Amino acid sequence: MASQDWFDKDFYKTLGVSKDVSDADLKKTYRKLARTYHPDSNQGDEKAEAKFKEISEAYSVLSDAEQRKEYDEIRAMGSGARFTAGGQSGGGFEDVFSRFGQQGRGQQSADFEDIFAMFNQGQGGSFGSGRFGQPSGGFRGFGGPQKGADVTARTTLDFATAVQGETITLQGEDGKPFKVKIPAGVADGQKIRLRGRGRPSPDGGESGDIVVQIAVRPHPVFTRDGLNLRIVVPVTFTEAALGATIEVPTLSGDTVKLRVAPGTPSGRVLRVKGRGVTTSKGTGDLLAELQVAVPSHLDDDAREALEKFQSLEPAENPRADLMAKARR
């Protein structure tokens, strides 16, 4: 803090308290003001941020008994005292020394150093401190109380719960249960922050947060692809070759019908609009990847029919294009 600020700034007025305010009332008043003007609650409001800086500066001084005493003594000198920027010991310096009742040049020299140590006139001084110019905690170096520590919690959700969202109950560090609202579409590895639910501040500041780490159990059928859900759907050779209408399950439990066009190859993806994950960012689709299922057992009639089909197949090598590309 610049030395002149001792005379020009009324920290009691900044906080709206009297000079004989108790420590308890001082803390109570500061916490109320800090909540009102905290930059996190006033994003982009430069006036609120400046006000928060002022009240934090005032509280960092008045909440420390030694600093408060020094501040009161200096303020008692009156705002008429001034320090000259040129460094010559006239006018303002003599006023300050006379207020301390110093006699003789030798005594002035000693107290001259004490005053500059008090005001922290060296480079890099700041107001947010236990002693002036010494760094402390607080918001962005503004000083004031420190935020409490965050607490980490973990939970594992079923796939459907993570997609659809739900309010669940977890147990806190103190053994007491607390509720967590799981938003629809939460992903595996995502974190949910519960502000102000962590450990209390050691000096009257904001409480920390609870950070809930989410793990999601795999689903036996569905997988996530952003906001889309994917599913692999087996189809028979004849369904793929001749075409068919098939039923496909959805995550909600009902089914939808899909039309498989004649000659559909294995691996083709059919899209069902709006049956994916719904979040505040939008709604995804259900992507059904068709996979031709080859029968593992054939009776004599089926084998005979396939052998007859084989004899009638077009004389095409389905791997011809693959071989040609591999030789390039």
C-alpha cells in the first residue's frame, strides 16, 4: 500500500462500521459485503470487482489487531500530513515526525526507517497481507479470507442413469447424506461441482466445493458417441440380400422399426432421429449398425439350398477391388 493511502483511505467507512466495531461484527459485515461484490457473482462487472478489492483491502487491515493499531495511530495524525515524492525531508516528513514526538536528527533517522518499513515503500508492495506488503491468500491477490478446501467424492452410475439424469444421494465426509443432481447426458470421467458444500474457510471466507467424479458402467448393448447412441444390430443373410423390416430396441425400453433395403452390406449404419442423448446442448440420434449374421449350423435342406444358390451366384469376386488397391 502506498503511504499516502494511510491518510486518504477510511477503511471503517469502506466497510460501513464504527471505529469501535468488534472483531465478530467486523467479520460478519465483511462476509456479507464479500458475498455481494465477489467477482464470481458479478462476472464482467468492473465496479463490483473494484468494490470487492476495496472491502478486502480494508478487512485485511482491520481484522489484524497489530495492523489495525498501526492504522489507527497513523490516521490519528490527520489527513493533512503528506509525503514528498522527491525524497527531501521537508514539509510532510517533518509533520509526520513531529506527530510521533521525535526529538533530534538521530532519532528522526531511526524512525524514518521504521515508518518506511511500516508502509512497505519497497518495490512490489501490496495490500493483501498479514503485514503490509507480504503476500497472503484471498481472491486473485486481493487479500481477505481464504476459500475452504474442496472435497472429492466418487460415484458409479448405470448407463441409463447417466444418459437420462437423476438425483442421487451420497455420503459426505461427516457421514451425513447429501443429494446430487446428475444432469442428463453426464459422461464417464466427468466432474460435477457443488459450490460451497466443501470444507469451511479457516478464516471466515467462502466454503470450498464438493467435486463429484463420475464413472459410468458400460451397457451390454448401447455405447455413447457424443450425443448419439450406437447399437450393433444382427440381420440374416436373406434380410440383407432381399430386404426386410426389422425391430430395434431403444434405451428407453420400447422398439422402433427400421427398413433394410435389398442388398444392404454388413456395416451399414441406419439412423433413428431423436432417439439418442438429450441435454441442454441438443438431442442425438440412435445409430444402428447392421451386421450380417452367418448361421453356424445348417440342416441338409438349408445346405442344399445354399449350394444351389452358390451355383447360380454372379461370377464376381467381392475381394477384387481390395486386391487391386493393395497392389498400388
